[in-house]
Amino acid sequence: MFSASYLGYYVLAGVLSLVGMLVSQRLKAKFHQYSQIGTRSGMSGAEIAAAMLRQSNISDVKIVEGHGFLTDHYNPLTKTVSLSADVFHGRSISAAAVAAHECGHAVQHARAYSMLQVRSALVPVVQFASMAQQWLLVIALIGSIPSLIMLTIIAFSVTTAFSLVTLPVEFDASNRALAWLDKSGIMQGKEHDGAKDALWWAAMTYVSAALSSLVMLVYLVLRYVSANNE
């Protein structure tokens, strides 16, 4: 019975891994596609971020230029919106969508959005669990010691919970961004549709990661049950 379960896991894990790669490639393709399309407003990502924060009555958040590709993020500890060079200086649909999305997180923080608070509270625990699970997972996959497998399950439960909590946070930030872009008149019509498309694919990377984490957790539970029955 468990051999069949393991086979099913490997097949599902392989499929999810493939889906994850395809989604990542699709996101990069979408970002490139919409980075070639300028907006009527002609505003850079940094300017759009500043406008969204200003109109949201947020004055204590800094906008800085970061490094790398698609490394944009909001840090609630330092109250900083970090935009990659392509987004910070870009005057395209992609730049506008990503900049507004990251500011959506800043708005969540300012409005005390509950799911963001939960995710922020989990960060210290997740950092520890992520480091521990790298070693525990190797041991759990090689051996069949129930106590070690249980520790691995606990570590993966934390990171899986974090992945699941991240989903509503990311979707909500995108919804806030798209609503503001439309209401402000900065992006409407086809431009707004393009921004929505780009952000949807960005969200799918988080969905893919959450599903993969959940599948691994289920597999570990099966390993634990099997080890106890040996």
C-alpha cells in the first residue's frame, strides 16, 4: 500500500516540479513581454510607487533600488520598498505592476492586514525551520527513524504553513495594486489588463511553491506512518 503511495507521491512531485519550472518561465516571459510596452503615463516604477504611497497617506516608507532580476520586495521591519533596476527605472506595464504590487504590501502593513501580520510573526520560526529541515530531510529520506522523521514533519509544517499564509497576502497585494492603478487613472483598459496578467503569473509561482511544500509534507507523514509500522 505504501509503495503505491510513494509512487503516487513521486509522480505528483515530479509533475509539480515541472509545473513550477513552467510557471517560472512563463512569469519571466510575461515580465519581458510587458516590459516592452510603455504606459501612457510615462511614469517610472519608482514614481508610481511614490504616488501610490503618497495617495495612501503613507509617508514613512522608503523606496530604494535593489539588485538582481525580479527581486522586488517590501520589508516591513525597515519599511522599505526595494525595486529591482528594471522596475525602479522602467516605464513599462511590468514596472508599474510590480511597483504597485510591492506598495500593496506597504499598504497592508499600514492598515494592519491580519494575514500579513501572521506571516511576519512566522518569519523568525520559518528561518530556523528552513535551516533545520535541510539536514533533517536528508536524514529522513535516507533512514527510517520515527523521531527524526517527526522532527522533519514539524519543520516542514512550519514552512508549509508559511507558504499557505503567503497566498492571501500576495493575492491581496495584487488586488490593492490593480484597484489603485485603475482608480488613479494611471493604468486602465489594455494596460490594466496587462498588469493583471503579469501579476497573476507572479502569484502562480507562490501557488506552485505552496503545493510542492504540501506534497512533501504529505510524503513525510506517509514515511512516518510506514516507519512506525515496521
